[in-house]
Amino acid sequence: MDTRPGFADGAARPDLLKVSGLERTYRAGNVSVHALRGVDFAAARGEFIVILGPSGSGKSTFLNIVGGLDRPSGGTVFFAGEELTRMSEGALTRYRRAHVGFVFQFYNLVPSLSALENVRLVTEIARAPMRPEDALALVGLEARMDHFPAELSGGEQQRVAIARAIAKRPELLLCDEPTGALDSATGVRVLEAIDTVSRETGATTLVITHNAAIADIADRVVRFADGLIAADLRNPARKAPSEVSW
């Protein structure tokens, strides 16, 4: 049974992302590096997908392109029927601002601002944001919102980063190694926060990780290898983050 907002049990979910023949080539001196080699991918609205792969497999390059941070060398990316690969730089900036929330391995919080003020930075430029207080409550930090980053643990700082990412109500939540700098117990709390906001907001959520144990919490698991998708499998049942350890 799918409990995400807007979908009846068993109902087909429309694609939010559609990627075809995606390629990305870099120049490293006289050598061409093929980060992506013709990737085809689709993600439905409200879907939770874990993307696995070793370093250099292309998964972060893929995330940067669908998030509008990088441009491909070839292929197409459609978001809600709009082609990102034809957008101007200004249009891509508006796309990122309006539709995408980013969570990275390192939290990128402003040290001189409280947790609440870090989240408010995003809500001040969003179209229809959450209250910053509500975003922090959603990740379990309602009692810590007046604390500065130096007064928070690593897991708490990452949860502030998640609150900041979802406060503008993005349709697409992109998480690149969100537990990479955390121990297992703290990482589980961060995964619980991501799972909660994904369910509560209905955001399509892509989580990149090298940690195979995390795959069990997803609707789907996509494995990258050598710039290609090597496997794309649906989990028969999702585990709760509390059931995961590494």
C-alpha cells in the first residue's frame, strides 16, 4: 500500500523526471572522461529512490544534471514535461529555486545564523514556503531552532540542512551522501528525517549513497557503474530507517 499523498493504493504515478540518453564528458588534460554514457531514467511523483554506486560511477554527475547544477554533453532531461536541457541559465536558476531541494554530505550552514535563521534564508525567496518553524519541527528540531551550528551535533546540523531544503516545498528532493559523514546511529536519525519529509510533502526523493544497507528504505534501487545504470529494481517492501544499520 502506498501511503504517500495524492496516490490511491496501487494507482500509477505520473513521471516527474524523464531522462533519455544522458551523456556527460569532461576533459582532463588531453583525456576525455565519460562520466555518463547514455543513461535512461524515470522517477514518478512521490517516489523514493536510492542510487548506489562506487566513486566515479556517475551518480553525483547524474544528480547535478537533474538538479540543474550542471549541463549534459548529450541527451535530454524533462521535469514535469519541461525540457531542462533547453533552458537558459536564468531559467535553470528559477527551476532550482522553485522546484528542487538539495541536501549534501557537508551541511553548508551559515555558522553565524541560528538553525531557524538558516532555514529562513530559503523561505524568504520561495514562492509558497513552509514556516521555518514547521520545517524544523518536521525533522524533529523544534527544541533546537535557536541554536547555532556549532552548538548542534553533526546529525542535528544535517537535519537543519534537510529542513532548509524542504522549507520551500520542493517537488524534487536530491540528497548526495547525506549520511556519509555520520556514524550509523546518527545516520539512521537523518534517514528518518528524510523519509518523514518525503512522505509528508510528497516530494520525489533521490538519495545517492555508497552504502548498500540504505537501499532497503526505498521504493526503488538504482545502481550506477561506469557511467551507466547497471540495475534498476523495485523493493517488494520498504524497511523503516530504524531497521537499517551499518
